[in-house]
Amino acid sequence: MRNYLINLLQQVQSLDMTGIISQLIVAAVIGFVIYLSYYLSHSGTVYSRKFNVSLVVLTILTTLVMTAIGNNVALSLGMVGALSIVRFRTAVKDSRDTIYIFWAVVVGLACGVGDYITAGAGSAMVFLVLFVLGRIKNENRMILIVRGARSTDKRIMSVVTDYFKRRVDLRVKNTTEDSVELIYEIPRNVYRKASAGTNSVEDLLYEIEHIQYVNIVTQDDDISS
């Protein structure tokens, strides 16, 4: 048993230069497929060219790590320990970005062990799904932000609810000693139907005294924290 464990820890898979180059080339090709998919499924301020390039590099680096590890258990444990000190603190702007990161890592793992069929077939399926569904955006809501004197909160609420036929949701109410800020969520179709009239909600709100500002924002994927 002891000899078996020693042999297992010392076992090293040797690859010739042709095999290593083949793995890296396949990883780079599929990495560019990931690059293209990210480019096609993102637009506006959500798209990040630097992040997209990083996906290609991440695919190649993961392949390189897997090639270096091979089937050496001792080296794999050491690699896990070395990578555990890395801290990623960059905020993900879009939830889809995590999908692309995981895609790049999975492809790198598959190419690193020489499983090109799994890497290629899986990437083709993911590319197709993201191409069809990746451009779907959450654009069915509007955000109305009104700030004014604290004594006018009831009048503001009355104007907004009457204008939109009570089909609005008050999400946030911020108050200070002198001011109040109300944030409403409005379905897009309700907003369009109500805005088709002669008076806009902004005009009605500015008729109230001491209104500081009225903001209307489209809530979609281009507005990210």
C-alpha cells in the first residue's frame, strides 16, 4: 500500500511538444469561439473588451495548468494550494459573465486532458444557447424617482397613483428632516399607455411646490451595479 501511494504521488504524465502545442491551439480556437459568443450576446455598456480578451487567455491558462499537472497527484495538490491564495475582487457587472468564466475554465480543463470532443461539442451547444437567449434583456420596467419637500409626499403619491391608474409599486421611500425621495417601479406598457395622453407625469409633478427633480430610468441590463 505504501509503495502504491508513493508511485501514485510520483507518477508523471509526459507529453511531447506536439501534444502540448495541439492542446494549446485547440484551447485558443475554442477561446476565440467564446470571445465571439460574448461579443454577439453583449451590447452597450455591459460589453467589456478587456473582459472578453481575458476569457480567451483564461481558457489557454487553464489548459496550460492541466497540461503541467497531468496525472501527478502531488503537483495537483501543490497547484491547488498555490492558487488558493489568489483573491478575485473584481465585481461582475452582468450575471452572464459568470457563465462565460465557467465556460472558459471547463474548456481549459477538457483541452488540458486532451478531451477535444467534449470541449468542442459542449462549446457548440453553449454557443447556440447563448446566441439564441443571450441577447434577452430585462426591459419591461421603468423607474420613476421623485424628490421634493417632505410635506409634499402625500401629494406626490396621489399624483403618481392617479396618473398610472394605481398600477405602480412604491419600492423605496427615503426621507430626511426636510425632504422625501420616492422611487416607483412601473411596467413599461403601463408607462407607455399613460404617457400617450396630453400631460406627462413630469408636468403634473412639477406643478407641486418644492419638487426638486423627477427622474425616469429604463431598468435593463445596461444599468449594472
